[in-house]
Amino acid sequence: MAGQANSRDVVQRPDGSWAVTKPGGERALFTADTQAEAVKRASELLHRDGGGELRIHGADGQVRDQRTIAPGNDPVPPKG
């Protein structure tokens, strides 16, 4: 889903801070001292911008969680 029009990534920067970026982007939209703070801000940005996909990367750079932020359209909604 890289390159999706309305998605954001939370990644760790070399200095240990966490950044909210657009896929493939180098420039941070927002930086925070903690991953939790960056995830919260990224969720707010996506919600405000009409929803979309949020990918949260671990310290190793691998995607460890992916969330659909409302009013985004989750192609595989959970059962129940």
C-alpha cells in the first residue's frame, strides 16, 4: 500500500525521536519524543484529512502494526 494517497508512517529517526511521514517521504510532518505521541498525532492528522491507513514501524524499521483511521474504508472489516 505504499504510495496510497492518504496514508502515513510512524518511523524512528536516527536521533531516537519518532516522526510522522508520508510514504516514501523524507521530511517529517511531525516529530515526537515517544512513539505513542507520534501515533496519536498521525491518527489525528489522518482523521482530519478524511481517514486512511496508518503504518507503525518498530525501532528495527519493520512495520509492526497497521490501522485504518476513520472515516477510512477498511477493505477487510473485523467479524462481529
